[in-house]
Amino acid sequence: MNKSDPIFQAMTIINEHETLIPGICEYDVLVEQITSLIDQLGREKALEQVRKAKALLLEQVHRVRH
């Protein structure tokens, strides 16, 4: 399965204000987390989980930054 489309969709949901940019540590951490969710749950359920857990995912990413 090509994961780039659901990863892009998930990042669009999480990064709606475009504060995270490709190449920074936090962005890469999110991509890894999303990839893992897709592997575990499948595309649709992973996107659903991202929608539900957006605040938690962002909180975890901001912990990486500090």
C-alpha cells in the first residue's frame, strides 16, 4: 500500500496551521507515528485516530521540541 497519501492527509489534519515543516525533528516524529498507525490500523482507521487524537499527537511532538 502506498502510504504517502494517508500520511499527507493526516499531516494536513494535524498541521492545519502549517507550524511544522518537513525536515524538522517534530515533523519527522509525526510522520513516524502516522506510519505506525497506518501499519497497525489501516488507512481509514488511522486517519480516524488522527482526527480524534490530534491534540495528543501535537502535545507529544511539542515535548520532543523541549
